[in-house]
Amino acid sequence: MKINKIDYPVPLSNIADIENDNIDVFIELDDGFQYNMLVVTPQNLNWLMDKENMNYLPAGVPFIVVKTLTEENIRNAIESYLEDDGYWLKLYQLAGERFGLLSIKEMDEMLLKLKKENEELYKE
């Protein structure tokens, strides 16, 4: 899997503070599939928690974290998510979908299967 192109809704040069912001990233791979990911900085995560007066981030759409919002950092991060046949990029894309890619019932069934496998593995 290779990156064909990475697009942004606004040019990165328009971002006032590349150490404290986030941006949607549109990734096209060599197979033609397009991914939409949120890329954030650690400072932006802290800013969001401060803004909401929280000491944690609530569960939500997964995101990729980079130190600063530069093309090089974003590309390097995405390339790392493409390792192992794109496992993490695919997982993040699917986890970010809001309309029933996996129902709670399906997830419960998967977890039950995993639990049984673990019980068999550690059976005395």
C-alpha cells in the first residue's frame, strides 16, 4: 500500500499554530481507496480538555497524533499506519464510521469468542 496523495480542506500554511491544532486529512492510496482521518497535536488535545474543563478525552472518533502539523510529519505518521497491509489505517477508518459497521451484538460475539480462546489457552 502506498500513498497516491494527501489533501487538506485548507492549506497547512493557513494554520496559525502548527503545534496546537487539528485537521482533517484526505488520503488516497494506490488502490484508489480514500480515507478520511483526523490528525491532531498533543497540545491541541490538552487545549480541548482545558476548553471543556475535563481531565480526559471522552470516547470518540480515533485520530492520528503528530507533534506538529507539517506535511512531513503527517505523511510519516500515515505511512506508519500503512504497515502490516494498512491494518491501523483500516481499523481507524472503520472505527470512525458512525453508522453500524459493527453492531454491539457483533462486538459482543467477537469478545465472547476471544474470551473462550483465552480460557482454552490458559486452561490448566
